[in-house]
Amino acid sequence: GGDRSLIENPARLPQASIVREINSDQAGFIRSINALEVGLTSVDLGAGRAQKDDPIDYAVGIILHVKVGQAIERGQPLFTIHANDQAKVLAAEERLRNAIQFSVEPVKPLPLFYGVVS
């Protein structure tokens, strides 16, 4: 285990120098979110390793504010990017916008679980 006190005091964690909120440019419903693309984008920001020896930047990452099936309004937050490099923020914004698909019709939310393994 790690330092459990960080759970009770997350302000002790490293903070990113850039925090950018990505808002929806349209109203509708969230049809799909490409989780692999969101994860790979997070790795590119430095939150994970592309190679086993790559360092991890504990200050960076992505907060996802929406889920499949959710109704959204224009201007509503979709993602928040925490980063330490402006060029990476710009690339991440484009990738994240492409990772989310919208629908004008209501979308059935994904199930919380698909089955029980016994």
C-alpha cells in the first residue's frame, strides 16, 4: 500500500499547472464514449506508461463528467484535463472530442453490470 493519508487529504497530491474544462458544443444525449481512446489520451498526458520505464506524472489525468445515455446541454462540461504541458492539452482536447459521440434521440444507459460469475 501507499500513503493512506492522501485519501483523507487529497490536497497533498501533486497539482497540474494546467486545468482545462472541455465543454459540449451541442445539446443531446451521450451515445458512446471510446474508453480506450480516453485511456490512451491519459497515458499521453503522462498519467500512465507507454513503456515500462516511462515516468508517471501523478498530477495529470482526465476527469469524465458524463456517461452514456446522459442528456446534456450545450456548454455542459464533458471532461476536465489536468496537464503540465500546453501542447499535450491541445492534443488531448482534440482526441477527447473525437472519443465522444452524441445523439439527438434518447440513448439507453449502459447496464451497471452484465452478470454474476459463480
